[in-house]
Amino acid sequence: MGMRRDLPALSTNTFDLLVVGAGIHGAAIAWDASLRGLSVALVDQGDFGAATSAKSLRIIHGGLRYLTRGDLPRMLESIRERSALLRIAPELVEPLPVLVGSYRGMLRGRGAIRIGLLLNDLVSFRRNRRLPQEQWIQKGQLVSRQECLELFPWFSPQQLTGGALWYDARLRHPERLTLAFVRSAAERGAVAANYVRADKILVREGQTQGVLATDLDRGGRVEIRAHTVVVAAGPWTGDLISGTLNPGSRIERPRALALNLLISRPLSSVAVGVQARSTAEQDPVGGGNRFLFAVPQDGKSLLGTWYGVGQGSSPPPAPERGGRILLEEFNQACPGLELSPRDVLDCQWGWLPLKAGGLSALAERPPIIDYGMAGPARHLLSVEGVKYTTARSVAERIVDWVFRDMGKPAPRCSTDQVPLSLSGYDRRLPPPEGVTREDVHHAVRQEMALKLSDIVFRRTSLGTTPLARSTVAHAAVWAGAELGWDTLRQEAEIEEVMRQHGAQRADREPVG
């Protein structure tokens, strides 16, 4: 079963729950609430999962880094959620070997790393329960210096003694996993609509009643009624809330700009972690000496992550600056690697919340606010996600909260066990050269693609390689036949795709 954009259903029903924002957190909330029997509406001002959720580094971390901090609860949550995603979406989440070097010294030596691997395996001893064997997370192991350099020849050779190889998981296509959550919710009765912008939350006598929204695809206003509203709109959350509770005000919260680069070179068959040489002053968000990761991806490599500090939800003035810094950090940490801006195929960025109190460090927990308790609007909640890995468990907490808000006992959550609805495209996404008219038609008819950019960048693999205008034009003709576009609209859609793709290409041009 596919998804249909049913605007009349949005305006003629009163829902138990309206979720504003269809990134991974909003999509997971809609799926959980639908599975537990609530009537749900889900809207997003753009395409499903098109913002930060599509820009993930694609590693589902099992929390090994929390072991060094002694943060056992966060580590256990990450291990549990990694297993859940491997279980419910096996075609889109798979085990990933990760390699780091070991060096002479107490903290990064083989003895300390051996203890860390043993503790990681001990803490995660239940990690493979109810997983098929091909999805198992294997035990970590030490590898020799020679093996380490064979897998990644650019480790800094000074005092290198070998390496540690452990397993996490990888998202094959994060945009399609987000879409799978939306599709699963829709198949349980949720009404989902992209390109519907929530303009104002409707509050009467202290009671939230829904939102007033605009259909950005066809125009016109729509009033969506619901008992409870959850805003999960990422960096746009604060503006929507403040615009309702404090008309005329605007919240400009500092946020972290997280940036990854897709490069054309395959660097290793495994994910590789190397330690940056930047200081805390140079890297205020990461704290200096943070780990950089290179993740294999379809014959290419995804590099991440550089963090900067920005304001609000607007695009950063110069993401290419962060891209250049990230390349320099990899080149400094990896002698002989010699990456250049011309290696870059794509510059991907998104916004993440920072810790409260004006600190520049990343938030460790998703900020969840109940405005019935903290403000003058009952039945209104908001959440800003921190990690793709834990979105499912955050959604579980939110839906439990929604049931309490409704005065009902919360049925048991089962989203960690029930498989997501996955299509043939999730199981085997055709390569760019294999995308056909039928694939484009499927994206429109079954997956609610409304713009050419939806098809190119999020429904098919077309956007994963350098784009020829002729290829985009073919897709525009096929999509136009389904969506009723005239030649002017087709040309406008082509220009928008090439503009987005051109911005990516511009980021890899050398500057100065």
C-alpha cells in the first residue's frame, strides 16, 4: 500500500494527535501513536525527512563513546535502539565494522582499548536477541598494525601499534527509513501530508485545538483539529510555538550547524575513526580532539562531522567554510590522504540543539516541553531531536506523554518489535543509471513525491551522483505526466534541482 495526500481528510476530521514536522522524530511519533490506536495527522512544510534527518552521517552508534564518560544509561539506550532498528528495518539498517588506531600510551594503548572492547561486549550482551544472524553485531577485536594499515593506509604512523575493530550499524538510506516510518503510520490510518505549513497553533481558553495551516502545493488554508498537538519541527519549533503563545515575538536560539561531506573516493571497506588535532578554541562545539569518521557509501565515502554555531533555522551563510575545515582536519589527522575540494560531491548540513544555558556543547537529551505545565496552552507539546539513533525511543516517551495528556492509560509500545512497512525500493534501490519512468511514477503515485527534487534526492538514487541536465529533464517529463505539469513548470522544477545540485558543486570549488 502506498501513501495518498488527502487534504480533505485533514480538514474534516478531529484527530487524537497532530504531529507538526515529519523528520525522523515526527515520523516515529506518528508511527508509534498510530500503532497504539490513536487517530493521527502528520504534516510538514517541506518533504518528509528532507532537512536534518536526510543529512545523517549514517552511523547508528551503539554508545561506545559513552563508556569512556561513564554514562551507562545513554550507552544502554543506544545499544537497545541500534538493535531495534536492525530488527524493524533490516533492508535499511545493517551491521557496520568500525576501525580506530591504537597508539603507545595509557589512554589509547592496546591494553586500554582491549578493556574497552571487553566492557562494550559485556554491557551489550543482549544486543543480538531476536535478530537474524546476518544482522548480528559481532564482538570487537584488536587487529595488528599491518592489518590496520591495510584497511586504512592513512593512519598517522607515529607510535601506531595496531587498531581496534568493533561493530555498529549503518543506515543505507536515512531518507527512505524516515519515509518508511511515515508509510507505516499511513497504513495504520494516519493522514500524512507534505508541503503543508503550520502557520499558527489554535488555542482557545488555554486549550490547544489544532493548527491553521497553508497548503504550499496547491494553495489555500486548512484548519486541522486535534486534541493534542506535538511540534517536532526541528529548528522551526521555537518560532511556531512563540508565534502562538507570544504573537509578534521570534525566538533566535543558538544552534549547532552539523556538516558532513560526501567525497568521490572510497577510502576503506570499513568505517574509520581518526582523532582531529583541533583545539577546544578551534572546535568549541566538539570540544577539541573529537573523533572524525569516514563511512563507506556505494563506492564513495561520507566524512563527518564538523560543527559550528549559528542562529535560528535560516541557512548558514557559508557552509563551504565548514567543509574546507573538515577536509583540512582529515588531511592533518591522516598523513598522505590529501583530500581536496574537488573530491567533494556533496556538502550536507543540518541544525542540532545546543545545551541550555548558552553553552556551545551539543544537547545530550532532546528538549521536551509540555506547555500545559510550562505555559498557557494545555495539550501542546514540543520536542527537538538530538540523535537519529534514538528517535524511536524518544517517540515512545512522547506518545506515553500524549496518553497521559488525554487521561488514558498508555498501551504498551511495540515499535521496537513490529517491522516497518518496507517497499521493494527500500530493499533494492535502483542505481542512478537504472532509474526508469516506472520508478518516477511509483514515487509520485505511492510515495507522495510532489516535486522533482523529492524524486531526485529522496525517492530514487538519481541525486547520489553528478547530475546531467538531460537526466533531470527526462525525470521531469515523467513526473510532469503524473502531476500535470506544463512545460514551464517542468523547466522550473529542473532549474530548482540543478540549483540545489549546483550549490553542492560550488562547495567543492577551490576558494582563493
